[in-house]
Amino acid sequence: MSKSKTDNRGFSLLEALLAIAVILVGILAIVKIFPLAFQVSQAAAKATIATNLAQAKIEEIFYLDYDNITLGALEAKHRLSADPANPFYYYQRQTVAEYVDGNLNYSATDTGLKKITATVYWRSPILKNEKNLEIKILISKK
């Protein structure tokens, strides 16, 4: 009885090259994802900072007496730092106060409710466009 020549064990060079090519394609796909994931992480960090900056202004105003909160632009849109080395240089904030009625619609007269809106602006690292975030609070006459 003779053995046939098709009983070879192991991999051929072609099979090894094909396996390496498949692994390389997978590795390259993963490597391509890292810059995008980094940009998404940066965008989330910037949105978190913007939220904290808006919240800080809202809390500052919240502790004022109702009568000490003036109407209109409490803070015109401006950079939060004049120093380009400061991380807040890339953020702008605007704060507005207005009277609102019981349905939260604008009112020209004092209804006992003031709506404070703090808006923070920054540039998106992904799309390179201006993003903004608003936080609003109602303050009532005590």
C-alpha cells in the first residue's frame, strides 16, 4: 500500500500569506479608528467644559436676590480668557435675563418670574464649526 502525496500536513506559503493579509487588514482598520475616537473624545471633553462654564454662571446668578438680577444681557458674548495659553480662551459665554409668564413665554412686564439663559460657544474639533450649549433657569420672586 502506498501513501498518496495529498496527505501533506502544515500550511502552504500561499495560505500563510493570505492569513497575514487578513490580519493586516484588521490591524489597519483598528489603527484608522484611533484618530476618530480621539476626536470624539476631545469633542465630549469640550462639551463637558462648556456645560460646567454655563452651570457656573447659572449658579452665580441663582444666589442673587430677584431684584438684583437686571434684565437684558447680563453678560455679552465674550471670550472667557484673553490669554491664548489659557484653555478657556477657546470658549465664549453670553448670559441673558428676561421676564416670562406662567407659560414660560417672554413677558414685557414683571410677572414674578425671570428666565436666565447662559449660552457657551466653542469650536467643534470634528466638524470645525461653532457649537453652543444653553442652560436655562427660572428664578421667582420670594
